[in-house]
Amino acid sequence: MGITGSRDQEIYDLVGIGFGPSNLSLAIALEEHGASAPQQPVRFQFFERQPSFGWHRNMLLPSTTMQISFLKDLATFRNPLSRFSFVSYLHAKNRLVQFVNNQDFYPTRQEFHQYLEWAADAFRDRVGYGTEVTSVRPVTDGSAPPELLRVEVRTGDGTTRTVTARNVVVSTGLVPRLPQGVTADDRVWHSSEFLRRFRAHDPRDLGSVAVVGAGQSAAEITRFLHDELPHAEVHAIIPSYGYSVADDTPFANQVFDPGAVDAYYFGTEQGREAFWRYHRNTNYSVVDADVIRALYQRVYDEEVRGVRRLHVRNLTRVSEVKRRDNETRVTLCSVLDEHTEELAVDALVFASGYDGLDPARLLGDFDRHFLRDASGRHRVERDYRLVSSTALACGVYLQGGTEHTHGLSSALLSNIAVRSGEIADSVVLRRAERELGHSQPLEEASPVA
Ligand SMILES: Cc1cc2nc3c(=O)[nH]c(=O)nc-3n(C[C@H](O)[C@H](O)[C@H](O)COP(=O)(O)OP(=O)(O)OC[C@H]3O[C@@H](n4cnc5c(N)ncnc54)[C@H](O)[C@@H]3O)c2cc1C
């Protein structure tokens, strides 16, 4: 489709791609920078493909809780006085006292979502919802290093237009992953679309369901289905011998501290690998202890009553999925001895995880300008800016997709307040350097790369 819309004449200092919690936190950092330096506000705009703000809406299961303290909100670690803190939100909703009485560091995911929506609402004029960014390219005449980026966006009605920016911040989030050969449909779901798919069915038609995976989402969905479908057989298919616990004890939790980013970033390749190996169990393929206990309690209670309908199938993988009309047949394969068995289900949920953010799709040919490491991953500066092979005066920043350079918190919420502040500072600082450079004779201006 051609470019049909009008061109936006304004040159933004920053265009944010995606408006999940990471870029929402960045919007707050930029707004607060503007309040402290009103003569030099950063001109910014965000684009979000969803029609309104939404954070993993299909996993807002009742009673699921956050895996971070409420103090790791959008702003507090960067600016404890921010009006966008979780505490400010509670105050605005007249619930601060009750929250404190509840004595819990971990709000429900539903409440945190309401907090995020409340904060996002303050930026409704700065976000183009229902608008997908389709490409980012440099504006170049072939001579000087490009200073500007052309960002192409497509709205829900198919109209395409471009905006111009000095920097983009790519924060498009995780990408749902299904096992090879599996295709999602109305009976085979990825966890990222769980509630939408579940609600599309009459629960009475779901007499046998299976959940594949050993992580937090798998365990939560299993518990939910067991609650919501009291008549159904619920199969949890896990490749390990049982769910493993997420280590959220204080020393281990330090891996999510803002300071851990420096430790990781400036460490050796070997050191980073060891860091990752030791502390993977703080987040990946692990489950909160209370959810594990709740599930085990159910299995045990059923055993006592002699009515088993929650079947935890340990050391088991799915080797094939056969679909025909409403029929779904799953081949289960034992990890121990390769013994196979067929199971007929009415719905099959893959909580099989996500791939990390990769900016290459948006950058297209422009990606050639950015350096990669020996493993083919993007090189990223400490301020989250992609390292370019040529001096680019424009910047591509990443929020997410930097696990290999910035460590375990890269795709999580733990560090978004500080990270967003660092990106905002970088954009402001580089702008000041550029303006200074332009006011000096050209040969004195140092390239910013
Ligand atoms: C169920 C679930 C629960 C989680 N709970 C926690 C938790 O408790 N604590 C924690 O630290 N982490 C948690 N995580 C990890 C999760 O990655 C972060 O919570 C968070 O979503 C990261 O925010 P983000 O803004 O980087 O990405 P996202 O929240 O994924 O937001 C990215 C946004 O970009 C939009 N987008 C994508 N492509 C485009 C495009 N081309 N143009 C325009 N818009 C686009 C998407 O629609 C989306 O809204 C959880 C993850 C899941 C799946």
C-alpha cells in the first residue's frame, strides 16, 4: 500500500515504538525532564498498535499477582517524588490506607494494570493508538551522516504516513513462541491469547484441557482452568519432574537491581555467561512458590478424595498435535524412555514462552549500519543505543532485547524506571552535544556514534 496520509512536518526528538510499560515509563521520564527544563522540552510521540493501553490483557487471571514489589513501579526508583508512582495512584484512588493494611508487597496483576492505565491516560495526546510502526529508515542524501529517521506508521484503516525523528526507542515487547510445527487456532492457543480464546468457548464444551509448559504462565493457567472448569479433566504437561520454584530471596533478587546492569554490562563474556547461568532460576521456567503449593494441594486433595481430574504429567513432551474440526489429539512423549501416548483434548494451551525483541524487522536494510557481536547479536551501548558502523547523528535505542548486554532485567519491569531515565538523559545529552557542535565550526564538531 502506498503512502496516502499527510506527512507530519514536526521533527520529534524521540519517537517511541510500542507503548507498553517500558515506553510509558520513558514518557514519564521525558515529561518530568520537561517540567525541570521547560525551555528545552523533548518533543516526543509514541505509537502503539493496540487500540488502547493494554499490558498482557489475556493473562490478567483472577488472583494472579505481580512478581515485583509495588515500589518497582514506573517511576519511583528514578524519582521517588514522581506523581506517577504506584503510591500516588493509590492515593488518587483513595485506597492507600487499605493497601497498607493489606500488608502485601505484590499487588494483583489486575490492580497493577489499572495503575498502568491510569498513568497511560495522562499521555493520551502523545500516543497514537491503533497505529503500527512498519519501518524505520534514515533520511539521507548519501553524503553527511544521517541526522534524522523516517518512521512509517500504519493506522487501523490501512492508511500509511511518515513522521520524522532524531531518535527512536524500540520497545515492542516479547514475541509469543509456539513449538515448531504447531499452529494456533480456536482449539490450540498460546498463553498470550489465553483469556480471549477461553472466553470464546462455552465452558461446558471444554471437558478435557491440557496446558503445556513448566513456567509461571503454565502453572497459573492450569490453576485457572481447574477453578473455572469444575467438570473438566485438566492435564499439565511438563518436561521436568515437577514445577521449580522462582528464587525471589533477597540476595538472588539483587540481580534485578539497577546496579546489576553495570556489573553485567562491564563484565567479561565469561562472567556474563556465569551470571546468567547462576541466576536464570529467578525468572525463566520457574513458578512462584504459592502457586506451586496451591497446585500440589489440589492434587493431594483429589488423591485423598479418590477423584483425580488434575493430572500433572511429569517428564513429558508434546511430540505431535493433530487437528480435525473440534477434535485435537496430542501425542505425549516420555522424556525418560520415549514411550508415547495419545490424549484427546477440547483445548490445548501452549505456555511455551516468548522470543526476545529483535529490531531488525523494523530496520530492514538500515540494520546493516548496526554492529553485531561474534554471536550475531546487536551491539548496544550502555545507554541502550545500538552501536553503528558509521557515525550516525540519529539514534536507535532499545527497551528490551538487551539481555545479552544489560542482563536479566532487560525484558522485565524491575528496572524500567531507571532504564527509562538513562535513555531520556542520553537523548537530552546528545541533543545538547549536537547543538553545541552545530554552533562550532564544523571541523571541531566530534561525531556522535
Ligand atoms: C503474563 C506475563 C506477566 C508478567 N509479569 C511480570 C512481572 O510481574 N514482573 C516483571 O518484571 N515482568 C513481568 N513480565 C515480563 C514482561 O515482559 C514485562 O512485564 C513487560 O510487558 C515489559 O514491558 P514492555 O513495554 O517492554 O513490553 P510490552 O508490555 O510487551 O509492550 C510492548 C508494546 O508494543 C506494542 N507493539 C509491538 N510492535 C509494535 C509496532 N510495530 N508498532 C506499534 N506498537 C507495537 C505492543 O502492542 C505492546 O503494547 C510478564 C510477562 C508476561 C507475559
